[in-house]
Amino acid sequence: MRYFFLWVCLIIGFGAKAQQSDMPVLKFNEFIGYVKRYHPIAKQAELTIDAAQANLMKSRGGFDPKIEVDYGRKDFKGTEYYDRLNATFKVPVWYGIDLKGNFEQNQGENLNPDESVPDDGLYSAGVLVSLGEGLWMNERMATLKQAKLYREQTAADFDILVNKILFDASSAYFDWLKAYLDLTIFDDFLNNAQIRFEGIKTSAASGDIAAIDTVEAKIAVQNRRLDLEQARLDLRKTSLALSNFLWIGDNIPMELQATTIPDTALIGDIDITLNIAGNPLSDFTLDNHPKLKSLQLKIDGLEIDRTLKTNKLLPKIDLEYNFLSETPEYINSFQTQDYKGKITFRMPLFLRKERGDLKLAKIKVKDAGLELDNAEIQIKNDIEAIYAEQEVLQSQNTLIVEIVTNYRTLLNAEERKFGFGESSLFLVNARETKLIDAQLKRNTLLNKYYLSKAKLFKSLAINPTNP
């Protein structure tokens, strides 16, 4: 690996002009830092966490104490038919139990006998218990448990969303870097072709070489200029694509300046910036992978729903018991012989809706489990393939450096022979074209190697803390 990094540094030195100290350089780690901090999609991902927290607060509302007041009065032709006041304080607790406190005061000439209470009102304190459906699992319990899981799932999904936008941004940066390196190649060889053309014109004017060689030299200049213009267009397009990820402050888009150049020596920064440094395949584990964690939390939420649907197969049996007292300030005034009770029983005869809901819930759990199994093996295979790809690309990059060096040696030798009159301009141009093609291929292979690192970053679903 150390020798590979050395080769990369060498080929960058051969393929690009030295970065001018007076030209601003957008470093890779700075670029990724801007994206993570200011990009709208990254901010949008943060909103999902806030939404999950709000949803959890909403679900906890199912356990909020409630005050209910029911007041009614009827007067007709001077007769007070009734004046009813019923105030209830209810505290829902876990396991289908509600604690209740009640005050009731009724008066009037046409009250039902069972509504008769003392003049100062009647107090009651008791409990409502679901003995069948709703005891071990009910809607409010399920909603709260699922909201807690959803909050954790949203945190995992947040890492996945941020990881994706950072992967796309990294790919755009690497494409921009490749376009810049290609441009420097064509710029260098255009200068070489122009210098050669001027020298050939001078030699042809003095009669040392045939005048037709000036035409071939001029064609070489024109081809190099044509390639350079295309390279400038590619660089402009990739810089605009990179600008899509550049934002600052409160949703203010930025455009990459034409004078800004990429960091051509970023091989050592990629692993650190993307948090993939020191991650050999032997140490790879799927234990904390965000996608798998999200899918497992999804299954846990569906299991809660399945438990709720199972509980709905039980009959609905609600038991309510209340102690009665006229003087609630004295705790011993609540006696067992003064009470009000009620029992409610309800059960569908065929349970077709409940059994259908349960079957659907089981299907959803099984479907999510299959999705988790498929995602796990897919991620594992993708990561192994990326590691294998990186090994091959390292070898290819080392080999292409040697090829470029050899083509450069051949071109230098051919130019010397041409200077001595032992070669032709056609052979010089042919050698130069081969060298250009080799250098462009070198840039392509280097770009693939950088992209393989970004793909590893994406497969691991890493959300770097300090890019």
C-alpha cells in the first residue's frame, strides 16, 4: 500500500501542473464539511429526527391526565326539570388501567331516582380495568412503543440519507478532479505542439526539412486545441455539477469560481474524511450497519402491531369500581359498603375482522424479515466486491504509471531522433498520441479508485462525525 501511494504521487506530478500557490484550492475535506453542514437535503434529514421526536411526544399524550366536565340544565315554565353537574379526573396508566376521580351533583324535580345525590354532591374514586382485550397491550401502549422505535429508526435513516448525499458529493468532486487533470494534460501537450510547430516552421524556412512537415505540425496543434476546448467544457460541466452541493448559511447556494482548482494530492485525505481508514475486510462487521438497524427496528415495530392484533382476539371485559363519599377530605370516609360498580362484556362471534388483521400483521412481519435477510447478504457481498475492486485498481494504477513512464521515454527518444534527422514528425506525433492516451487512462483509473473508496463509504453507510 505504501508503494502504491508513492506511485500515485508520482503520476499526479507527471500528469498535472503544480498547483499554483496563488490559485484557491478547494480541499476534499473542506468540501465534504460544507455539504454535511449546509446542504438542504442534509438539513432536511435533520427534520426527520425532529418529526420523530414530535411523534413520540404525541404518542405520550395517550397517557396524559384528562379532566371532563359535563353540565346540563333544563328550566321550563318556572319548573326546574334538572340541573346536572358531572366532573371527572382520569389518569391513564400502563396495562389498560385508568384511575378515576369523580364529583357529581344533581338537582331538579324530574331526575331519575338513580341520579339522586346529597345536596353537597357525591364524590367517588376508583379504577377502570380492562381484563381481556387491552390489558397487556392496547392502542396507547402500542403507539408509544412504536413511537420510541420510530425515533431510533429515524436516527438510523438519518445516517443513511446523509451518507447518500455525501457519496454523491464525493463522486462529483472526483469527476471534477479528473476533468481538471485531463485539462492539464491537453494544456501541456498543446504548448508542446505549438513549440514544435514554431521550430518546424523555422527549420522549413531555412530548408533543413520539407515544408510539408509544417502542415502536419499545424494539424497536431489544431487537434490539441480541439481536445483542450472539449476538456474545458468537461471541466465546466463537472464544476457546475459540483456547485449543486455547495451551500452556505441559510440556504444560500454557491457557485464554484473558475479559478478554483481541486486538490490533486488527496489520496491520503479520502480515507480520513470518509472515516474508512483502517477498515480491512477482516475487521468488517454488520452489527451496527444503519440500514440493517433500521430494518430490524421496523420489524420490532411490526411485532408490536402483531401483538396488538393478537390481543384483539380476546373478549372486551371492562371492570369499573368506585368508592363513594360525601366527605372526600376524610380518607376513611371511603367505605367498601358505599360503592358504584360496572362490568362490560363485548365479543364478536366470528372474529373475522380481528383474525384478518392478525394474519395481515404476520405477513408484514415475515415480509420485513425477508427484506432484512436480503439486505444483509447484499451489503455483505457489495462490500467484499468493493474490497476486491480496490485491490485490482491498485495494481492497475501501479501498472499504468509504468506504462506512462515508458511512453514518455519513447517520446523523448523519438524527439531526439527527430532532432538529429533520423525520425519523422509522424512518428513523433504517434508517440505523443500514445502518451496522451496513456495519461488519460491513468486519470480514469485513478478516478475509479477514488470512486471505489466512495462506494465503500456508501456500502458501510457511514455518517462521518467531523468531515
